[in-house]
Amino acid sequence: MLLYNGNIFKKIPAIALFILVTSRQISLCQQTILDSTFTFRAGMVKTGNALSIISRQTGYNFTYDSRLINTENKTEMTFSNEKLNVILNSILKNDSLSYSVIGKYIIISKLVPPPSLLKIDSLPEKEVKFISGIITDDESKESLPFATIVLKYKGKGTVANSNGEFVLKIPRDCLSDTLFVSYLGYVGREIPVEQAIGNNFTIAMRKEFISIPEIIIRTKIPQEIIYKTLAAIPHNYGTTPSLLTGFYREGVLKKQELQVYSEAIIQIYKSAYSGSLLNDQIKVLKSRKIENTSLHDTLAVRLKAGLSTCLELDGARNIFDFMERNDMSDYVYRMTDIVSFDDNSAYVIDFEQREGLELPLYRGTIYINTDDFAIFQADFELHPKYIDKMKGAFISSSSRGFNTWPVTAKYSVSYRKIYDRYILNHVRGDLVFTSKRKRKLFNSQFHVFFELAVTNMSTVNVSRFDREDLAPVHSVFAKTITSYDSKFWENQDFLKPEDNLLEALKNMNVRLLEFSESKQ
């Protein structure tokens, strides 16, 4: 249900981005590109331009830690029938770098002596390393928000923030794993963890287009695809419970100034997706909250039940109304495309409420696996034409002397596949409200957001939480801190704040009090 301030308005239609972790083999021809010979006559150029010249001629893109290479340094780019690895050594002028090739990418990383790679077991039991970076489009160089980053053989992973940035903690027993990056419509990327440790990579993703005859798209019936999706839910999402670990955050900005910011490490008991009447449960392991309001503030906005709403947005469990058979007559569906996703493809189905309906329903796009009919992704919003009728669902009581109404409400939900089943991967909600004092000319605008990123999953010895450990229904945060400190989360994964949010957190001047007990 769409639940804000205790009001239930209508079941939220949410669809998911599913991430499929697949295995890719490295071809022999890709492994020998560094031994191939090339001729360049560019003369003296910047190092960054030299790498671009190599990319254009070879068809291979580079991935590297920006701290390792100064792209502004001048270098001589004149070579005749020289091996590529020799060329790279010459232009980079650093003999402590190593090169490896995966797919159509050349990874430049620190040279690690072979013995250290073989002594994983000698590392301290609790030592945790990290991988960080930014996910971008390899042509436009624009960041790809909410890309999924996972360890290929574990249930551990994270998502990038809206700037495409990510941080992933790597425990000792995962050093031999492989980092896998996924984004809808792009070719998946793989990077060995041992090469990525400690690096701040720019990971470029390549778009992959599928040429689909228009006749195929026009003859597909979207409703039939959705019916198959509903029938496949038990098989795709599991008939046994699971335990999810995740990072949750929520915030309220007034005219771009952060008023409230809360975040937590949580665990979710996820009930079976069929044959179970048990509700999902949430337990808070560690949390903190920043308040940036004073007695002089005449108006403040607070989000209620953000955690509960994240669970309600699990559209595979709480079927969205635009996927419900009884409600589908309220919508118009069009299959507009088929796009690639790693080694799979997805139907792209646009939907919008039918003309003549005055109810505030939804419009958006859903992505469904063409093979097993699992939900990949949904981006949707309350129809702007009717959203003002949703005031009662979002706002329990407007401050005296003020009129407050919703302007936009946008949602995104994704799933990824691990251990042969799909799990909730990422939930994001962005709501904009406007409030105006009666008989005054100017108004104030508030941006409210909430976000959940699932970072780990287990299906072994899963049991429900004790009642006293359950998170409160309306709020799980009760303390304040002074500034953002990523070390507060210790070995737990967290979402990296966007630049504007990080700056707002640094500028706050409030008292410090961190806590780790959910019952406090």
C-alpha cells in the first residue's frame, strides 16, 4: 500500500530492475591485444589524449584509478610497429603498473607481486579492503545512476548513487572473487577483485543495441507478458524465506538545504513469495540521524513509514495495481522495445492510466526478462495531472496557517539474481511538496527521498526476528550526529552520499551522538 502518515490510498504499482549475474569467458584474442603491434604518429600529446588515440585505433577502452595516472602530463606518442604493452609503459612512465584485458577493456592497476596474491589466508581475519569508483557511459562519459555492483560468486553487492559513485567493502574471503557491474541496456563488466582492491576506478559501460523488427514488437501483447510474469513469481523469487542485509537512508531538503538526514544498516526477514501469510520484518542493526532545524523554522516536513514503504514497493510480493488482473483495465500498455541486459534481453512495456479516469494512477516503464519473465526494472510516477488529489495520502496534517500539496512522486525498484533466485536489490522514492503560508505570495518547496540498497542475502538457517528486536512502525531513528563519517559503519556497506548531499552534511553544525542499538 502507499502508506504515508497512517493513510492508505492505493496499492503502489512497482516493478523491478533485475540483475542477472552471468559468467563470461575471456577469449584468446582479447588476451593478446597487449602483444599486438601498432604505429602512432601523434607527436607530443597529453597522456589522456594518448589513451584516447589508442582506444580509437584498437577498439579497446581503458579502466584505471584516476590517482595512478595524470592525464594532463605530456608524453611522446610516436611509435612504429611497437607492442601495445611497450607503448603503454612509455607513455605512462610508470613501471609499477600492470595491464590486463577483459572483454573490450584494458584495466590499468597497481602492480601486485605474485606472492602477495597467493597469500590470502595470511591476511588478518577481520581485515576488510574496499573498491570504489564511478560508473559511466563509455561514449558520453555521463554517470550511470543506480548501477548494480556485485561479487559474482557471493550474495554481496551494492548500488551506485545518483552520481554513479559506489563503495564496496571486500572481506578477506572475497579477494579471489570477481566484481560484476550491470546496467540495463549495457554490456556487463567484470573486473577481478584482486586487481580492483584499493582503486577508485572509472568503469565505462558500453551500450548494446538489439535490432528488433517492428513487426515483432507490434505483435507482442503486453498484457500476456505480464500474465506470464505473475505466474512465474514463485519460481523466480523463491518459496522459502531469506535474510537480507541492507543500507537505508532518507532525507528532507528545504530549498536545497538539508533539514533531516537519517541512515541505518538493517536486516530484513523476507517471507516466501508464495504460500506464506507472514509479513516481512525489519530489524535495525545500527543507525544515526541528523537534525538541522531550529525553533525559528516555521515549517518542517517529516517522512513517516519510509522503511515500511520500501517493503511495500516490492512489487513481486505486493503486486502493483498496474500488474493486477482486476486493475489492468485502468491502464493502456504498449510494448515499445526489446533491450539487452548482460546475456539476456528484456521487454520494454510503457503504461499509463486510461483516458477519462479521474483517479490518480501511475505512468512509467517496466522491463521484463524475455526468457524467464522475471521483472528487471520499473521507473514510474504518479500521474502529474492528478497528483494533487493524493494530498490526503501523503500529508496527515498540514501546519496551521499553511497549505501543503504534492508536486511529484517518482519511484524506482530493482532486483538482482543470486543463488538462482531474484532478490530485492534497490528501492528509491523521490517526492516533492510545496507549502505556502496562507495570504502570502511566496512558497517553500521540499524534496523528500528514501532509499534502500540490499548489500547481502542468505537463505541458510533463516528465522523470524524476536518481537523486541523489530523496528518501530513509524520511525527507527532517534539520535543526532554532527557530520558524515563513513568509518561509523565499520565493515558494513553503505551508499556513498552524492556531492550535494555530502556538502550539506559537512556544513551542518549539530551535536554528535552515534548509536548502534536498535532499541535505544
